[in-house]
Amino acid sequence: MTRHFRSLNRRQMLAGTAMTAAALGMGGTLLGISRPAHAATTVNMQLGWLASNGVIGEVVASKLGYYAESGIELEITPGGPSVDGVASVAAGRAMVGQLSSSPSLMLARSAGIPIKCIAAGYQKHPFTYFSREQAPIRSAQDMVGKTIATNKTAYILLRALLAKNGIAEDQVTIVPMGSDMNQLMTGQAQAVTGWLTNTNALKVIGDDRVDLMLWDTGIQLYANPYYVTDQTLDTEFDTVVNFLKGSARGWEYAYNNPEKAVDMLVEAYPRMEKASEMEAIQGVLGFSFTDKTKAKGWGTMETDNWAEQIEIYAKLDQFKGEVPKVEDVMTLAVLEATADVRPKIG
């Protein structure tokens, strides 16, 4: 279900109603439609998965009116296993999208979908291999001769890890992972995978858990990348800039006021529990703010990192179409236009 975050006053809301209704009634989108100067612009943000603490900055920005100050009304549309978020953005049903991992953008671009990354939500990807002290996996070499359970969609990440570290694929047994940590706990596998920010799922492993982040094995992906279409960049650039400014301010507030930010998140999504989110928030902020953001601001990303990701996936023959160029999959234009607002903390 789509959750709407409205922080506009009544006059602003009424002013935008007729324009919104007209656009929807014609089966079009809000992109490219001229608006009165005082009308709010609805920005639909399509998630690649269910709403989580990965959008805490956006929830805060909505609650505190940061978007409204720029004439924006944010709508967050959760994704899920049966939702193609990229298709939604490509078709114009959403203006902005967010995916769990940067390679998804590269693969989509290679398949001919004109989307482009504008900012990186997490500077380091939280994807991690979890093992136990009785059979610890602390490095890529420790995987040799072991059974690794992972989701089928993450097989490519393990293949990339092995290739990066010079390990033949037949030296590791890869099996599909279920929805929990059972294979690790019963000894069916020596490692399972998941996000380090998912504190609830990790509790079952206990205190003898050993973490090996994908990032630390040399596969350095971005997580929660924001993306838009080429057309949106051409026709709605200022709106995209204002959206990212609002998000940056929201994430800055969350960094400085984590408990208050969690309260806003739980209020917006009652299925979440404050205690669990308080356990997770420092990890979320730790992946969002690093030495890179301290130097270049929240949301920053580097062309060299994207180039290396493309090279890894090309070597593994993952692209269905042409191998995309860096300028095909990302742009620094929005980051440059928001440089004065994006907080330099980490």
C-alpha cells in the first residue's frame, strides 16, 4: 500500500489538487506538466523492496516539512517480490526510484532501460556473509571447501567475490538460502548471507557471530542508490534537485537526532518496533555517512567505483546488451547542484 507523507498546508494542497487530478485522469504523469508557481509538485519515490529504515531520512524530511519548503509533496511507494520498481520509474509512474544495490542499475541500463543513478544512499553495501566461531569465515580464502547459503539473486555477488580473490568456483559449494538463518544454525552451511542492518534477523545467530562484509572482500557496491530516467533529468531537473536537497536535510537530522528520527519512522510505519530500529540505526547511519561523505557530502559517489563495478560484471558476462559506460549509469549533476545542502559529516 502506498503511504503518503503530507506536510503541506491546506492552501498548498488545494492548489495542487486540480492539476494532479487532471494529469491522472488523462492517464499521464506529472512529468513535464506546467504548474502554477504556488502548486506543490508530487514526487513519487518507488522503492525496490518494502519500506525500511533505509528511508528514514525521507520520512524525517517529510515530517519536518523540508520537502514542502521546496514545493514538493513526497509519496513513498513500497516495492516487493512482485513489484518491478524499475519498470514503474521507466514508465513514469514514479519520478524517483531506489534500489537495494547498484548493479541492478547497470544491468537495467544494459537492457535498454534509460535510468541513471543520481546519488548513493549507502556508501558501503551492508551485504554480509555470516558464520560462527566454530567454523569462522573471516576472509574470502576461508570460504574454500565450505558451503555458502545465499539467495539465488545474490549468486552473482559470490561469483564476483571469488573471481576478485582468485578462487575457482568449484572450490566453494553454493546452495540456495531459505528465508531465515536455519542453514547456518543446523550446520547445513558454514555461512549465510544478509544485510548487516537487519538486526532482527541476526539475533538468532547469537554472540558468536562472525561477519565478513562483501565490501571488505573487494566487491565494493553502493546500496540504496537513487535513480531517475534520462527524460526526468532533462525535463524535471530542478524538481529532482529539490527532492535530493530535502532528503539530504532529512538524513542530516537523523544523524544528529537518531532517536527522534526513529520515532518518526515508527510513527509512519507502525509495523516497525522502536527497540529494534534503535538497535539498527547506528548501523544505518554508519553505512550512510563515512569518510567519503565527510569530504564530499551525503549521497556522494565516485566514477571510479562505478567503472570497477561495470568491469567486474562484464568479466562475469552479466550484461544482456552492450556493456554500459559509466556516464550511462550515473551522473554527478544532481550532486553538484546540491553541494551546498548535502551535509559533510561522517
